[in-house]
Amino acid sequence: MVYQWLNSFISTWLPQSCVLCGLSSHRQALCPDCLQDLPRLSPDLCPRCGLPAGLSNAQDCGHCLQLQPAYHRVYSAFGYAPPVSQLVARLKFRGQIQLARLFGELLAQRLAEHTIQADALLPVPLHPNRLRQRGFNQALEIARPLAQAFGLPLLTGGVHRQRDTEPQSTRAASQRGHNLRDAFRLVQLPAYERIAIVDDVMTSGHTANELAKLLREAGVKEIEVWCVARALPHPH
């Protein structure tokens, strides 16, 4: 808690330099020019999975029509590419927790462009072992400014991560679903019918899907995924 308070104090009250270019950023983590250079997403995204679909009428892509993920919509602020990927790594592995507030605020700006369907926010939980190692849950820290911006409660104790799974980034795409099987456990029935799952990065979507299945089994009707960055398929 002291560690998080110090980071918050430094980022709020002391002059800052842009974490990317080093120029003065007026108490912001990024200067306006570097903010402008963050990887934007194309407008032709599948509303269900958040991946490029080549459609202009907001229809689900063929993959989602066939497999039907347990979540209903995905909103992301950026593509998962440099420098966003580098900033996420700094947040998670270098403890630059001030970036979480920046990410949350930028995601809130993106969400303000849409009609969101959420009554509460569920940050993706970390296993206690990973939480002790890192010192904070980046999804929770990103969710805090979102909760403040939209006046939504944070659900922090209803779902536990009961298996200390290997990071999804270290697994092949075909193994990621198995890696997360039974990773989460519902310990308290949600009191809301519309919940948004909050995470830093969405890659294959298996993490969000496992949580969404759990929520749907508990009676949640509408499930959105709000993430800072969406990993996009590599062009062939």
C-alpha cells in the first residue's frame, strides 16, 4: 500500500517526463506527441471479439458466429504493438504503477464513444502467488479510474484465481484454453446482471472467456470485456 501511495503521489504532484521520449509531459506519463503515436485500431472490428472483421455493419465475424464466445462485446483502446506493449511490460514487470491510471483514463475515453452495457467491473484476478511477486494487480489498478469515470462498483472478492497458471504469453495458442481450465472459482454470486471484465491485454481471449462462462453460469446476462490493448493477428 505504501508503495502504491508513493507512486500515486509522484505521478500526481511532481513534474514528470514522458516515459517514452523523456520530454516534459506536465504531470502526465506520456507527452501529447507520444500519445498520438500509440497504435490505433481500425474501425472495422467485430463487436464480439474485437478483431478486424472487414465488416461495416457491426456484425459478428465468422469465427464468432461459429464458436460464440461466452462474452458479448469487446472494447479496447489500442492494438497490442509497440510502444503500448512496452508500456504494459513496464507496468507489470518494472512496477511503474502510474501507467495503470494512464491506461484506465485512455480506455475510459475510448468507452465514452460507445453505449456500454455494464453495472459493475470485474478486474481479472491474479493468483495470490503472482500478486505477492508483483505487489499489485494491474487489472485492478486499470479498473480504478474506469470505476471512477463511470460511477461503477469494483468487484474484487467474488472470483478467485485458484490455479497459478503459467502466463498465457508463454503458451502456444492451441494450449491456452487448457492452461486456464478451472483456473477461476466463483466464491460469491454476483449481484449484477451486466458486468464488464477489465484486463490489460486481450490476446487469444481464453482468459476472458473462462471468466465469462463462470459469470453466465451464475446468472449474469450481459458480459463485456474492456481491455487496454487487443493483440491483432499477424498479416500473412
